[in-house]
Amino acid sequence: MPRYQIKVNVSGSWANLCSCPPDRLDAVKAACEQLAFALDHGIVFRVIAFQTEAVVLQFNNKPRRGEPHGWYVPYQPCGR
């Protein structure tokens, strides 16, 4: 069964937060949004597919210049 790994970055390094099956992804994304809303500093979440290790989605609550706010599909270099 496919799963997603959720990672979090608040100070320059990525840490594993949790994993979930596809049918729970919307609930996990909503929980990440609530956590970001409660904070007064920037936080980034990534959803990574276990099988391919590709970043499926990313969330920024205080994005840097040129990055979108909220959930988006990040640029994937060729071969990922």
C-alpha cells in the first residue's frame, strides 16, 4: 500500500513528522495548516511519496520571495 512521508522544516533542516496512507492525506494536510496558523514564525511542510521519494506537495506559511503561499506542487528536476 502506498504511503506518504510528511517532513517539516523550521530552522533549515528537514525532520520526519509522520507518515500516512493516501486516504488520510487531506486530514494530515489540514493538521499541518492548523499548526502553521498557530505559529508566529515560518514553517514548511513537504509530502513525499515513499516509493519514488519525489516531493508531491509543499506548504509555506511565510514563503520567501517568489515562492507561493499554502500548498503547491514544487518544481521537480528531471529524473525525480
